[in-house]
Amino acid sequence: MLNKVITIYVGNNCHLCEIAKDLIIEALKATDWKYNEVNISNNVLLREKYGLRIPVAVNPEGSEKSWPFTPSQIKQLIL
């Protein structure tokens, strides 16, 4: 069974990350999906991978959507 969790990679003091998190929460309403927030600040590998692209939403299969994204695009990630 698919793990129904969208991961959002964020950083410290990232106002776009806060906007993105609110957008994801809104997009997941009326679904059984959850979100997991991961701060990349203390992880060298995650900073190298996502540092210039945060916020980034990732579905359980590894598909990614970098900012900017819309609620519709987040919904596409969970189909």
C-alpha cells in the first residue's frame, strides 16, 4: 500500500516555504494524505540537492515539484 505522505523540503527563515506549506495543507484537505516537513539546514546532502530549489514537494514515488507550485500541481502529485 502506498504511503500517503507528501514531503516538503524547507529551510530556515524561508517565507516561500511557509506559503508552500499552507498551500499543501489546503490541497490535501478532503483527502487522506498527510504532509511531512523536512528542514534541510542541518543536512549537507539535502542542502546540496534542494538548497537552491526549496520549497520542494515530493510524493512517495519520488516525483518532485519545486516552487512555485499550485494546489492543482500538488493534487497531480498525489494521483
